[in-house]
Amino acid sequence: MNARLVTTRRKPKLMAWTGLFFALCLVAYLATAFFLRSYNVSLSVEVQNTSQEVALLQDSNKALTKEVQSLSDFNRVMAIAKAAGLTINNDNVIQLSKDD
């Protein structure tokens, strides 16, 4: 008798593929969650640094505005002009109102 050995290929079961797919999805989820959390932390640190820079620049702008106001004071300008020997010619002075 000639016995033939018949080999059959086993087909992968649906549960095995589902488990592999689930495991891959879980690893991908954990990797993206870790990446996004660390990226969010770095962005929040950058926002805090930028906010601090903005606050410093606002303080600097306020100080510079006060300095400009004090330097452009009429009495100060007139004192410098008199020290330089300049005088006001009232015929050349024009006063404007806010409506003009």
C-alpha cells in the first residue's frame, strides 16, 4: 500500500490576526500619546518664555514712553533752546487744536 502523506497548510486564525492588530494599535497609541504629551509640555514651556519676554518688553516700552514724554516737555525744550541762544518768533508759531 502506498500511503500518501497529505499536508495541509493551516490557515491563520482570525483571532491571531486580530490580536496582532490590536497589539500594534496599542503600541502605536502609546507611542503617539507619549510623543504628544512631551510635545505639549515643550510648547507650554515655550509659551511661558514668550509671555515673560512680552511682559519685559511691555515694561520697557512703558519706561521708554515716559522718557519720551519727559524729554519732549515744552519747558525742557525751551530751556535747551535758550541755552543755545534761540528765541521764539511768535509770528511763526501756529497753534493747532485737535479738531484741525
